[in-house]
Amino acid sequence: MITAKDLAEWASAALVFGCGGLVGHYAAEGMSLVQWAGALTAVLGSVTVAVAVRVWPAKAEAKVRQRD
């Protein structure tokens, strides 16, 4: 059975992969400095989402356990 957590993890991984692919494609065609800055921001943002999806639920679960 596919859970919401599994779906979120796979979707965030696909976001990182897709973002990296687009950046690589446009980098091969040539980009200006402003475009490079935007590409770097997009890649770092997608990696941040992927890390947050994997780390955040564990922290929330730990807080719930502390309250009990």
C-alpha cells in the first residue's frame, strides 16, 4: 500500500531530479549569470524540500512522544 509519506518522498525526489535535469539542459545551451543564480536557487530549493520531507515527520513524531 502506498502511504502519503511514500508519495511525498518520491515526489520530492522527482522534483530534485527534474530540476537538476532542466538546469543541466539549459546550462548546456548557455546561461547568463542571472540565469545561473536562478538555477542554483531552484536546485537548492528542491533539495531543501526533499530534506524537509524526510526529516520533518521524524521531529514531529519525537515531539509527540515527549508529550506523552
